[in-house]
Amino acid sequence: MSEQPVLNPVDVEQHIEEIRNRIAKGVSVVTAAEREAKRLRREFDLAFAHAYKKAEGSIPDRKYEAQIKTMGQREAAEIAELAFNHAERTAWSLKDELSAVQSIGASVRAMYQSVRP
């Protein structure tokens, strides 16, 4: 079992500040990922519409032909959506981490106050 470092209020506050900075930076990461996912979804929708319009045959045949021709754009849009979802989950995880560290901070402060002469 590894030994855990002894925390003091200053260490906890520094850790909280680090997490807050990561959350602040994460906002732009999430926004950029969402913007990219939406852009690629629009590209896919447009490519699909053009492919469907150019395809020949019955309605189902045209649909399947458009799906085949636009699979690359669909994959790119899905990958971008996964990146966006990952960025959102990371942001939520950082908020949970911040809450946990704040709870630890409260315990550390209480411990330091209880040992004061």
C-alpha cells in the first residue's frame, strides 16, 4: 500500500485552482468539438442530399446509393460527435473532481482547526 501525502489547506487550494483552470480551458475545447461535429454533420447531410439527387433507380435504390457514396462523410461526422461527447464527459468529470477536492479541503481545514492550541 502506497503512502498518501499529508495535505494542508494550501495544497488543497492549489489543487482546486488547477482544476478550475482546467475547467476554464475545457470550455473552449468542448465548444470547438461541438462546432466541428456540427460542421461535419452539415457536410454529410449536404453530400447525402446531392448523392441522393444524382442517384438513379427506385427510391430505396437511390437511398442506398447515397448512403454508400457518403459513408466517408458520415464516418467523419460520427467521429467528430464522439470527440464532442468525450469532451463533454471530461468536463463533467472535472466538475466531479473539483467537488471531491473541495470536500477534502473542508476535511483538511477541520482537521487543522481541531489541532490548534
